[in-house]
Amino acid sequence: MLVLPVDNQHRHDARRDIEENSRRRYGDTEERGYSAHRDGRYDSDEDRMPLEPPGLRVFSRAIRSTPLPSPFRPPTSIAKYNVVTKPELWLSDFRLACQLGGARGDDRAIIRQLPLFLSDTAHRWLEELPADQIHDLVDLVRVFEGNFKGTYIRPGNLWDLSKCKQKSGETL
């Protein structure tokens, strides 16, 4: 095995080149107090930035960081919301199904499960809302109903029936 002598000056130059390339590519990180190495050793304290909790950014940090209750069983009997169902009825059924699955005391855990039960169209709408809009169930109901109230299919009423005209020869 061939062992080459290591030149400390060469190591120092290579490290400096890497750091300069990193500054050019990602901006001057030294100004923000970040340096991958301190005195030739890795400084792990600088990588301890608080992580964002998973979930859609429209939900508050409190909702995204709420742990699911134990035991919790996601509802299996509720269909995904498909924008043709009355939104307040669907939300009420969804909340009840989650409560029966174990999320009794905290609506934040229920809200956190919502994206899993939305159709593609409704899920995309929720993803595109501005960050930190929904903090509790009241906010969710307001935003959800406000958007989908006009989309669901309503049963016909007397006014609709009065506009119907029977053509000659047409059966009732």
C-alpha cells in the first residue's frame, strides 16, 4: 500500500477553497455565525436549529407539533372530502369519526389529520393557503366552509321545480 506524506499547508488550502466555494454558492454563512469547522474540528452545536414540525404550513405550529393521542385509530368509514358534499356536514362527521378513533380531547390532533381525508382538489386548495391561517377548529370551519359552501350539490327545491316545463309528449 502506497502512503503519501500529507502536507498540512495543502490541507489548509483545500479547506479554504471549500469554504470559499460554499460562500459563493450559498452566501456568506460566516456573517450568520455558521462555520462548519471551528479550529479544525466540527462544531455540532451549530446544527441544532429548531426543526419545523411536519405538516401543511397553513396550520399553526401548535397544530403541526401536536402528538396524536395513544391509542389513535384514523377513521376508516369516512370518505375523502370531494367538494360536492356539504362542507359543514362533512367536517362534523370527520370530527366525530376522529373522536371515536381516540382523539377526544384535542381538536388540534383532529385538524392535523385533515389533509389525509381530502380529495386532490381540496388538498391542493389547503396547501396553497397562506401560512399560519388555521389555529383551532373555529378557524378551520370558517376557512373550509367559506371556500366550499358554494361547491356542493344541493337538492332541488320548489323554486327549481317551478322552472321545469313539461314538453308535449314528455312523460312526467
